[in-house]
Amino acid sequence: MGAYMQAALEAVNFIGAQRLEGRTKWRRADDAGGSDYGLYHGSSGIILLLLELHAATGSAQALEQAIAAGEEVAAHLARIDSLSVSASNGWPGYAFAMSELARVSGREDFRALAGNCLQRLRDQAKPLGAGIGWIEPAPFSEITGFTGEREIYDQSVGAAGAGLVMLYGDRNDLHPDALDWAVAVGERLLEVAESDPDGLRWRLMSDMPFAFTAPNFAHGGAGVAYFLAELYKSTGDERFLAAAKEGARYVLSRSSSVGDGRLVCHTEEARNPIFYLGACHGPAGTGRLFLELYKITGEAQWLEEAKALTKGLLSLGAPETRSKGFWNNHGQCCGDAGVGEYALLMARRTGDEAYLDLARRCAAVILENSTMDGDRRRWIQAEHRDRPEFLQAQTGYMQGAAGIASFLIHLDTALAGQPVKIALPDWPQEVG
């Protein structure tokens, strides 16, 4: 067994130690904090890891635990009247996780639940202009202090992320109307795009109550443009591809030369640009847009832009050097695991061994910064850049041990020539 797989199994041991007594649900962190069922921090994300572990090792126990956790998720969803449009914590994340569990387990009840989650997501949408959208309480109000309802556009907590899961639902036959719904989402996003001399821009939400214009993937134009590019692949409608290209052009206009590469600023309003490096606001997210545009069009400029973002990341000394936008975080969203996943994607798309070396370097940093307690491996880290003192060892997928272990399994199996990875709807579909 390789060192990466061994470390992943030790992370699974840590997660297992946080299991609630008599349940197949886990504490969010090892400090006796709360627990939830979502994909970002909770059980649905851990289910994905268990399915990958089953695929990589044949572990029957991992599959049994994933099924038991899925049954708890199903019971939870039966008690829920409404959920957020958030791709990770709302209906979309549950639809994806339950569909993947159905695919591996063969359980039709999980598949039906996934389709029902999509239907309930659509039921909460409202007819808006030429399409549909979601009007919800302003996200991050606990941080910003701004409240009230607004239409949400972005990939992370808004319409673009919901649209990506609808496209996933269409590809996997979860609902006969999934593609029509995704098209309606795309029509609305075309309508609300802001024209700019440098291309098309989408903000996090309508009537932005605070200064936060983020060009990158999670809350900005790159994520919306990525959805529109994927929508073009499913429909052949050239309007969606044209808008995706204009979105990419806008994103590039907000980039700066860094070393022999370039990086896109976190927000336009910052006087001194901060360059995030992870998946949420850095190359590991935004680079996916350029890779997909290259795959769709064959136009070399898009591949060169993806490579330039990686060069910018390396020019800041990542992953070994922790710059301002690459803090004490090793997870899928903001840290080394997300960068490592992107490096594996670049290696697969280009055939360049240098990207495999970057993935190995990310793994080395991850292992070096872990803490062992017997046979349990954990990562004590800061989820938020602006709260460096708030440290936790989390269990979940996007910010904790599950997502880090997922990357280590992916790296181990990729190096063996049989990559195992459940690609989320906002990742290019490279491996099964």
C-alpha cells in the first residue's frame, strides 16, 4: 500500500472516531461541535469519500457505511420543507450525493430521492424574465450584516451551481425535465449578465449590498461562465458558448502578471490585490473554465491561459510557501487538496508530468502538516482566511479530512494508472 493511500485510511480512521453514537453521522469537527447532513461539511460529503474508498480498495465496510449514512440522509430530507439553492448545502448537493450512492449501491430508492431533490429545487425557483432563478435570504449575512432577499447567481450558492446539478441530472437520467430546467437557468443568467468593455460579468447576487465583485469561480464570473460552457455542450446553443467566452475574457481582464504567469484578483475592490490559489477563488477553480473552453473549441489560447494561472500559483511559491491567499488550509475548497486535484486534471489534459509533480508536492505539504493520534490522521486548520485564530480539525469534504483523503486516494490511484475520483458537477468529468 502506498503512503498516500495509507494516509487516506488514517484520515478515515479519524472521521470514524467522530461518528455519533448509534448513528451513521459524524461530528463536523473533533471539538465536539455540531453535525449536519450536507455535502460541504456533513454526511453527504463523507458518503462520497466512502464510495471512493470502496472503489479503490473494494472495502465492503465502506460501502455499508455509505448506505447507512444515506438512509439517515433520506430520513432527514423527508422532514424538510425547503432548502437552499446552494450547490453544497442545499438541494443540489443532496441530489448529487444520493445519485452517486444509487449508482454504486444499485439502490433505486436513493436514485428516486435524487430525482425528488431536483424536483424540489425546481419547485423553489421562480419565473424571472426569460427563465428561472432563486430569490433567497442574502448569503453570508452573518459575516456582512446585510440581510433581505435577493436573486442569487453564482456557482457556490446560486443559480449557476444549481444549473450544473441539473445538467448532471440530465446526463444521469434523474429527471426528464432536468435539461429544460438548466436551459431556463441559462436564459436568466444571460439576461442578468452585466456588459463591460472587457466582456460579461456576473456578481454573486442582484442588488449587491456590499463591495464584493469576485471574478473567480465560487462567487463570480468564472463559475457562471463555466456553467454556460457546460450548457452549450448539452444543447449546442451558440449563445451559451459565446457568453462563456465573453465571461472568460472579462475574468482575464482582472488578472495581473505574477512571475512568468498570471493570477486573477480575489475581488475588484481591493486596492492591493489578494490572489487566492485554491478552488474557490484561485487557479484551481478558474482554470477549469479555460480547460473546458479549450476542450470545446480547440482554441489554444484557452489552454495557455490555464497554464498561465498555474505558473502564477507556482511563482508565489505554492504549495510550500503560504501566501496571503493560501493560508493554513489544506482542504478541497481553499487549500492544497483543491490545488492537487487541479494539478491532476492538468496532467490528464496535457500529458505533462510536471503537473503530477505539483500534485505530489501538494500531498507532501498535506502530510507534513497533519497530526497523528495513534492510527488517526487529522488536519488542524483555519477555514476562513480572515479568522486565522479559529482552528479546527474538521471531518467534512470541502473543508476537512474527507476531502483531503479523497485527493490522496485520487493521487494514489492515478499514479497506479487507475484513477478513482467522483467528480463533482462543477469539475470536468474526467474519471468515474
